[in-house]
Amino acid sequence: MTTVAPLLAARGVSKAFFGNPVLRGVSIALQPGRVHALLGENGAGKSTLINLLSGALRPDGGEIEVDGRAVPRMTPALARQAGIAVVQQELSLTASLSIAENVGLGAYPKRFGLIDYKELAARAKAACALVGLNEPLSTPVGHLALGRRQMVEIAKALYRKPRVLILDEPTSSLSSTETKILTDLLERLRGEGIAILYISHRLNEVMALCQHVTVLKDGTCTADRSLVGTDATGLVRLMVGRDPGDLFPKWQPFVSTTTAISVRKFSAGLMRDVDLDIRAGEVLGIGGLVGQGQEDLLLGLYGAIPGRTASAVVNGISGLPGGVPKANALGLAYVPADRKREGLHLIHPILTNMMLPAFARLPALKLRSRKTERETGKSLAAQLAIKGDLQRPAQALSGGNQQKVALAKWMPHDPLVLLLNDPTRGVDVETKREIYLMLRTFAAAGKAVVLLSSDTSELVHLCDRVAVVREGRITATLERAALSEEAIVSAAMGAEKQKVAA
């Protein structure tokens, strides 16, 4: 039997940063016509391995092979020539450019030395059609919702007609409809002989899509095997080195007589005429298809975008905050979905990021206490298992640990309401467990948590109630007893018109 050479492979690669090993002798082989899962907790080395395979980094040891031949100095240009395309979890789009310009960026067709915009539009339209993007190609990418920007990023990779497609958390910001489009597309590409490397923390997707898995733990390969005969529990065991147990904290009923936020006829952005009560001591989920106005609901309550209302009470004070500083003063805190662009200053130290809200509250002439800052940072790092020197830049952390920092920076200020925009997007299983426990502990202390999530199972198992948003309105508010993935999806799709509970 003839053995088919992998289209792309790493053989015993190692990589260290500042003397700290990140990968130790890792091997992986991507075969044509196979969807290959790459799993591991945040910080396991997945992103570093992707960067080695795509030429963004050079290995300290080992080799990168293309079509069975070693490439002595893999570079991004050589990777593109070899047909290797990468869709990173953190998008690499230019907000001011159009969809077509972003899709063809770096590979524009030329005519007489100039960009052939007619040809660009034709090629971009074909790539966008593959992922269900039907917005006008002239639309600036900055005007799109996060999920649609993710689809532009995927179309950008497909525009180059890759032989190897590497996808890092591609569905983390997609709606269920967009996810179905992508999974159908990957099955088609697999049938065409393309090698696909699929990185995801959503294990149900991995089980449904992938045929082979490589698992990294602490920079080493702990498993490289077929997925035949493996279940999701077995995958978690391979990743964390033990049985997964219960991912979500045990739910216990909590009855509060206090309302943290109450609004009537509230409108902001896409949201229109919303009546909503947020109770102290509860985790209130916000569900629905991506782009229906959920984010505007949180931003409007936080005062980050203009809002209007017939009446509003926020932590006992009448009226909307009318701006972020006032919202913070009223005990509101907001954690955005895009932690790298909106939640953190990546080039600054971890400790500085933890102290950002404190800096904003300091009177102009008051001196900072470096000792207090260090002690606070050490305490927060210990609580959230953020290891290492806090003077490192935040960009040195894995995605999961960056998310912990984005949450941790609010804890010293003891907020009364946490507004969270997809806080576990692209976060590994163990970090999710830690965040879930933190949120339930916060609620148990009598505080309110508003959790916008694209993960329906997260809403079902973590929340006391779920408000489902469709076309800028809350179409159903499901109490705990009525919560199920089917009920949420039904309300999101418009199949359930009746509000289940106020």
C-alpha cells in the first residue's frame, strides 16, 4: 500500500521564549482529505505550533515539512506559495477597508500594474458565497458584527484556494446558522482533498467534524490518534489529565427581593422598547442569534452607547448612567467580547492591565501606591491561577489567561453588576470552569451577573433565567425550570412568540 505524504507536517519541533519552553519535541501530520483536531488547554502551545506551521515563527529544533520534504526556513511567503492558509482566532482585518478589499488583501489581481477591481469583486464574491456572506462587497468591515467579520476572515483564507486550511476557534463568534454553513463547507473541502487543522474548545464540534486528534499539554504531545471510539469525556481527560467531572457549578435557587437594574421602554442601538428587570443575586443570560442587538443591550445599560428609556433605576438611582464613568460609579462593570482590542492593553504589563479601572478612579493629583498595586495584583493572580511575572506584557499570556485578567481588573472595586459579553469565547475547559465558579460565587454574594453568550449550553446550565433577543426585542424570558437548548433556539428563530415569564 502506498503511503500518502502529509501536505504539511511538523517533526519534533521545539520552541522557547525568553528561555521558557513552549513546545517540546511536538510532531503533527496533516493528511489530504482529513479534518485534524488540535486540542489543549490555553497555554498548551497550540498557537505557537500554528505559527511554526505557517512560517510566522521559526522552530528552535525539529523540522517543518511540505509534501514530505523539509523546508529549511519556512516563512509566511513560502507558506502562502505552498497553499497554507490560516484563520486566526484574533481577526486580522482592516476595519476601514471593504469586504472585497479585506478578502483579497495581499493578493489583489492586477491589470496594467493597477488593481483590477472588477476581477477582485468577482473573486471575492465567489469566496464570500462559500461562507454565506451576502452583504454588499463595498461594506466597510468595521460596520459588520463580530460574527460576520469572522466569516470575512474565513472567506479571505478561501480566496487563496488553499491546500491546507488551519482554523483557530472559527465558530467562537458565529451564530448556529453560520456554524452550520461552515461545517457543511468543511465537509465539502475535505472531499476535495484539502487538509484541515481544526482548533476548538467546543468538543461537540470536534466529535462531529474531525477524524483525527492531536492533544497538547504543557508544550508536549500527549495524544495523536484516530477519533474512532473516543467520546467527549475521553477528550477532556486527554487534555487535562483527569476525568472532567461537572463543568458547571451546582445550581442552587436564590430568591432576592432587590432589583439591581430595572428599565422600561429601553432602546439603544438595535434594541427597541425593552422592559427588563435584573435581580440582585442572579445570573441572567442573554441569548439569541448573533447580531440581533444583544451587545447593544449591554452597551446601552453600561452607558457606552446612547440609550433612552421611559424609566430606569440602576442600583437604587433613577435614570440611565449616561456614560461609562457614571456607570462605573454606580457599580456597573463591563467585560467586552474582543478582549485584545477592547478589554486589554496588550503591550503593557499584566499588572498595569489589572489596575486600569483603579487608574481611572484616581484623583488627578493623587499619587499611586506601587506597593498596594503589587499586593492587589498578586492577590488577584492567586485567586485566578494566573502564574508568572506580572510585569510581563499581557500579550505574553494565553487567550484564557488574558480573559482572566479582563475579569480580574474589576474585582477590587466590588461591582454590583457584571455585564459580560461572551466571556468564555475561545477559552479552554478548565478556564471555563474557573470563570463559571467565579460568576456563581459573585451572584451568591448578592450581586447581579448579565451573561451574553453564544454558547447555548452555557446559558442553560449556568443561568437562573435567559432573555432571548430577536430583531432588537426580547421575545422570551425563560425561567430556570423552562430552560433548554431547544427552548432558547426556538425563541431565537422566532418559533416561540409567547413570553414564558416576566
